[in-house]
Amino acid sequence: MPIHFTTGYPAPVNPPDEPLSLIVVTERGVQRAWPGRAAAARHSLDALNVRAIDFHYSNRSICYVHHNLSRSALVCARADDLTARVTLPSPTLFPNLDAVSHLRIDWVGNNWYFVDEQRGALYVCAAALDSCRLLLDAGLAKLHGLALDPARGRMYWCVWGSSEPAVETARMWGGARAALVRHKLVYPGALALDAAARRLHWADAYLDTLEDARADPALPADRADPADRADRADAADPAALARRTRARGLQLQI
């Protein structure tokens, strides 16, 4: 199955009348909590060493990679009843999930984004996990924090270590990579995107600070990339955008 890349869809995420809840990860498991409410038994589950987790909006499930003593697994549980869970097949490109440190799900295209910390690589897989491809594998040796913005077709992350500390961005198919922030950074991580306010927030573990920056400034990479300029010019013509995307070796669902 081909991978359908999201380049920008103005779509709502949360039902407007749904109460605020939090997904909390501890050393022993995962819990869904509502401020001021006691959690029921069906709102928690046991899982050892959960290192990557995200919410799957299409089917209202919480998906995570956990590493127990014998093997790692990709599991999804119903958000309203965490006792109902299923183990998904491992991605075809990297069946060993031991090195997965980050998981994000594109809530428009339903693609899965994985970070392999051993290889320093970012992968994307189709919704059924039967088709995957490598997006980026340079300068990602210490990636800490990954955020997706399917409504605008962008992804964001923090890096430090063998690379200069930075908050970076790229198109969701891996093109037009650029640094948003390079100053006042040592160990940035825990990146979060406020999509409504168009702000990125992160914590610096060395400086002991919380920082933020605009998520969509005018980027040199955007101005220099003819393909991105064409994408913006054809935003009102999905068929033209799909033809251009297929010419780059991808396939866009319209």
C-alpha cells in the first residue's frame, strides 16, 4: 500500500464538547485522567517501560511502544476503555521496535511516524504498517521531541548531541528541512505544538528553562525550494499537487 502524505488540511481535532483529559505515562503503565475526577479501573493499564506514545484520533485509541523484558510491541487501546487493547504488527521496514523512542500519528492521513534512536533516523509508515520509508537520517542522533502539524503539512523536532542544538522543521514528506531556533539551546526536548496559537514550546534540561517560538516563520528553505513554492501555488488545485507529489516519488491522497 502506498504512503499518502498530508500537505495541509484545515480539519478539527477535538470534539468541542469533550471534557479535558490527560494521558499520563508512569514506570508501570498508562492512565487517562480527568482533572478533579477519580480514574476508573478501565482508564488505566499495565505496561512496562513505555517510551513512545500518541493519541490516534481516527479511532479514538491510545497507541504506544512498550519495552518489556523479552520483547517490544506496538499496542493500541481504546481511549474510553483501556482494557480493550490490541497488539499491532511491527512495521515492515524495522520489525525490531526496541530502538523506537518517539511515535506520532498523522491524524489526517493516519500515517505513523517513528524515530529510531539507534540509527538516528525518522521513518514514516502507512496506516496498515505494511509500507514504510526512510524520511531523514542525518543530524538526528539525539532527537528529543517530535510534533506533527497535519493541518499545515509540517513536522517539528529538537536535536542535540553530535549535532548543534536546534529546533527544526520539515515538510511531512521530509523535504524543506530548516532550523527554526539555534540560539539559547543546550539540551532542548519535550517539544509541544500549540496548533491554534502557532507556537512551539520546549524545555531545556541543562538551562532548566521553558522556551517557545513561532511555528511558522518565513523559512529560507521554503523560499529556496521550487517544489514547496509550487505546492503553495497549487493549494487550491489538489489534482496538480498530487501530480507534482507523485513526480517526487510519493503519492498524495485526494
